[in-house]
Amino acid sequence: LGDEFDIFTEPSAEDLAPPQRRYRALGFAVLRFSRRRITETLHLFYTFAVITTLLMIGAGALVTLLLSRKVLAPLHEIVDATREISQGNLDREVPVRTNDEIGTLAEAFNEMTRSLAQSRRELEASLKALAQREKLASLGELTAGIAHELRNPLSTIISSAQIVADPRRSEEQRRRFSGYILDEAKRLSTTLTKFLAFARPNEPHLVSVSPREVLTKAVDLFRQELDEVGIQLETDLPEELPETFRCDPNQLHQVLLNLLINARDAIVSQGEGEEGQITLRARAGKDHLQIEISDTGCGIPPENLKKIFDPFFSTKSDGTGLGLPTVFQIVKS
């Protein structure tokens, strides 16, 4: 049939059945139409559907782009600003580009940031004021400690000088009190030297040294003083100590000497004598060296533990109270 086909309508049996009234067949009807028109119509429909789909996709992409610029971009800016603020940058603000809900959110975010910045400034000001008050309080305590440490030797020097200047005193008395003046002057000089060292500490000069050599030297130099009072000094320096580590050997020696002196005095004060023992241990960590000095002395009363690093605090009658504060200062630096 090609692009055309015919539809033949033939009379059915019912049509040919003898009706009540007899009819005569006059002929056949032939309907003829073209498939090309149907194909063209379908092709036009498909084309329209494809174009409509593409237009809808394009419109959706355009709407998504507009929403991204209007909603997502400001939200990304807020997220980035939040990260910066979490790192301490409280000067970061989000630009307000619209008057809608996103703009309101950005403005509220900026207001929160400004409030945080103001709170931080007030906190810093409060901390500075508190530090200044603590500094003044510490200065007052330090001044009182200095006055106390200077008053005793000066009083002794003055009273001894009066005796030396009294012509009624014997030569032997003058000689004896002259010795007192010399002793107290030396004590005064020692106190002032220690105080200056505490008030103006030297910056540590770090060099690579052998920990075993530094510790052994400090022990050897102090062992003679311990032998004189019958105190044993034991060391525990394991083989796994590092060959070198960085420190200021002079300051470390000063730390060890102060701790050894305190250990000796703690043992002597309770009269243990030959039964007393001091132990120096060293342990190597992954990135540090731990040095421990222990003794069999009287220890520190619990009520004094909070004061041991305060300048001029001492439980010894002849102590300056600057030993442990100096140790703490050196180790901290």
C-alpha cells in the first residue's frame, strides 16, 4: 500500500440477513488516508516535548543558580566567618547584601560578632586590671619581705657598732662585736645578691650537654658537705639517658644545688645525721628529662605547701626564702 492504505467496509451477515423489510445493497465504501501526516504529527509532538523538557531543565538550572547566589553564597560566607571567629578573629563581619531573611541573619551574625569582640575587650581590660592589682600586691609582699630580711642584720650591725664605739667596753668585747658586724654584713650582702638574682634573672643560654655529666658534677661538688654531716647521697642514672640534651648548665646546676641544700637542711633539722639519705634520680621521656631529688627528712607541712614558692617565705631561721622561688623561676623559663 506504500504511504496509503484502504479500508474496505463490506456488509456483515446481519446486514445481509433478510430484514423484516428487504433492502437492496447499492455498493461498498472505500476510506483512504495518508500515514505521512500521522508521522509528521508525531514527530512534531516529540519535538515539542523535547523542547519543552529542555526549557524546563534550563529554567530549573536558572532558578537553582539564582537561589545559590541569593541563599547558598551568603550561607557559605557565614560559615567561613564562623571558622575565622572560632580561630580568634572577631573583626570578621559578613556583608549584608539583601533585605530578606538571609540579610537579617547576616546582620544578626554581625551583631553577635561585635558583642563577642566587646566582651573580649572588657575581659582583657579586667584581666589587665587584675594583673596590675596582683602585681601591686606582690610588690607589697616583696617589699615587706625585703624590709624584714634587711631589718634583722641591720639591727644587729647597729647595736654591735654602738658597743664597738663605747669606750667603756673592753678590747675583747670590741673585737667580738666587730666580728658580729662583719658576719651580718656578709649575710646582708648574700641576701641582696640572691634578691637581685631573683628580681633580674638571666635569660637561659641553651646548649647541648650531657645530662649524666651535669648531674654527676653537681653531686660530686656537694657530696663533701653531706659527708661532713653524715648524710648519704645516692644516684640513679640509668643507661638509657640521652647522650645530650639542651639546657643552661649553670642554671641547672643552681637548681640542683638549691634542692640538695633544702634536702640536707630537712634531714639535719630532725637530727637524723648518719641515717639520713638523699637520692637523685633521672628518667628520660620521649621529649623531656625528668630529674627527681628525694630525701628522708621531715618534709613540708601541708599548710606550707602553697607558700613554698613565695619570695622570702622560709621555715629556717637563717633562710632567705629565695631558694625555691629561684628554682621555680629557672625551671619555668
